[in-house]
Amino acid sequence: MMEVLAPFRRRIDELDDEIVRLLAERFAVVRQVADVKRSECIPSVLPDRIEAVKARAARNAAARGLDPSFARRLYGLIIDEACRLEDDLIDAG
């Protein structure tokens, strides 16, 4: 019975690996942003930008048949971590 799920599980694992790779790439850019924010004295948290990113994620999710509120929550977590990382890097600089 479980064998029938094996190809789906393999594909999900592949997609999960890609999601993590993309998140690592996103956070590499966040590190670059932190450098610019530090040198230009820009605050790490920019509420208008945060809302724009969440709204864009919600629109993209809806266009692909996903729950927009799920996308907002997911991006809330991603953004929270990005802001934490920026704060740490800016403070350390």
C-alpha cells in the first residue's frame, strides 16, 4: 500500500529541497540588504515594504489556487526571520 505513495513522496522531497534552496538564496540577498541598510542608516523593519511583500504573496497564491491567508502567514514567518537576521547583522556591523 505504501509503495503507491513512493513516487509522490520522492517528488515532495525534491520540491522541499528546492524550497529550502530558494530560501537560502533569498536570505543571501537579505544579508546584502542588511549591509546596505547598515551603511545607509536605514531601519531593518520597513512596515510598508512588509505589507507589500505579504500582499504580493497573497495575490500570487490566489492566482495559483492557494489560500491567500496561508501565503500571508507563511511570508509573515519568512519576513520575521529576515528582519531578525537584518537586526543581528546591522547590530554586529
